[in-house]
Amino acid sequence: MSTESLERIARNKNVARAAARQLSMEQLHKLAEVIGEVIEQKQEEEHRRKEDDALKARKLEQIREAINEAGLSLDDLVGEQPKRRRGRPPKKNAKA
């Protein structure tokens, strides 16, 4: 089953009912179990992602505080930005 058909079933209850009519009760129960497991996994992944984002935000705040306490700015850390060359790069010599 393609992703498009799954999305279509998920968006429309009547389409889901029509698809479910083709399955036996045993298959429907198995499908419900699988979908429940997938939902649980997605929730765990989302929870882990949010925890990782919060940890990154805390670390970033600690780094900013340490920079401020040291009397530095981001410009002090980065230094001078490299100059960008404009225009096209030269063509390679094709007669080599």
C-alpha cells in the first residue's frame, strides 16, 4: 500500500470504512495493534526530540552566560569573516 493511499484513508473516514470492509475482523484487530504501536513509537520519538531540543537550549544558554561573564562577544569568537569572491570561478583548461 502506498503512502498516498494511507494518507487518503487517514484523511477520510468513508474511505477508511471502505478499505476496512475488505479486511476480516482478525486483520482489522491486527491492523489496530500495529497502528497503536506505530503511534506509541512516534510519541516516544517526539518526546525524545523535545528533550533533545530542551537540552540544546539549556546548553546554549549556559554558553551565552559564560561568554557574557568572560566579557566576550560572538565577534570575538568568530573573528574576521572570510571575504567572498564574486563572479564565476575560472574555467579549467580543457586542452590538458
